[in-house]
Amino acid sequence: MIYPIVIYGSPVLRKVAKEIDQDYPNLKEFIADMWETMYHSDGIGLASPQVGKSIRLFVIDGTPMEEDDPTLKDFKRVFINPQIKERVEENILYSEGCLSIPLIREEVLRPPKIRIEYYDEDFNFHDEWFEGVAARIIQHEYDHLEGILFTDKVAPLKKRLLKNKLQAIVKGKFNVDYKYRLAK
């Protein structure tokens, strides 16, 4: 099933998501639906709040970006109940976008290397370091679980300049090729 993408302005995007256990109802089906929704929307990552479920789960498939970063070849993962444990302190600027904030891309400062603990789709525990674009994608999706959007991290002047564009998005004044749901 393809879920509609929840658009900027919806309260679920600002909630801190709840942890789940392996008995979460229809978990395997939900993960399959997350993959289908992400691919249908041409995304490389999708967090559960973006489909209206405030649970600590996101999916990532970085392979479309392997030309920019060869380490992303076959980088396809499910992250359940992730916790970022360490971040390298230097920050690097990189352009980001988000399915929930259509047609906006901005430069965001993020650490280039992180350590994260998480469970995969079979509830196997992982404690891994990621760097480069993989670390950036993970941090972007992780922020969704914390109720944080990439536009919260742009420079203050940029944030003021984005205000009208963001208000237009809340009102549905954009055009994308994927199903979406505006705030109620």
C-alpha cells in the first residue's frame, strides 16, 4: 500500500515518536508499505511520521546516490528504535530536501560521522558508525523521529526567507507527482 506523504504543517511531524517492540501490529507489512511509498515518491529515506505514524522507524535506500558517494552502493536499511550515540563535532554543509516539504532544498550543517544503535526489521540489534552521505541521510530521517525538520536547521536569515514558501506548502500550493496529505 502506498501511503500519502504527510506535508509540512501537520502536527505528527512535530511529535517525538514512540518506541515499538517486535509485536507492533503488522510490522512486516508496514515496513513493506514504507518501502513502496518511498520508492513511489522518489525518496531515498522515509520516516514513519511522514506517513502519519508516530513510531521510531525509518527506511533508507541510498543506492540512487551511489554516483555521488560510492559507499552508498547497496546501502538499504530499516532502522527501528534508533538512538544516535555519538557525533563527530565538525559540521559540513550539504543540500537537503524532504518529501514532507516539497520543492525546497537548503544547505544544512550536520556532523559527517555518527554512531547509531538500532534494530533492523528482524529485531537484530546493531551498533554502527556511518559517515558521509549515509550519515547525513540517517540524521535527516532520525530528526523526523524527534519532531525536527531540516528547515529548523537552516541559517536564521534563510529561515525568514523560507517563511512564505512554507506557508504556501501548508496551503497546498505546490505540485508533486506523489500522493500527499495536508495538515488537518
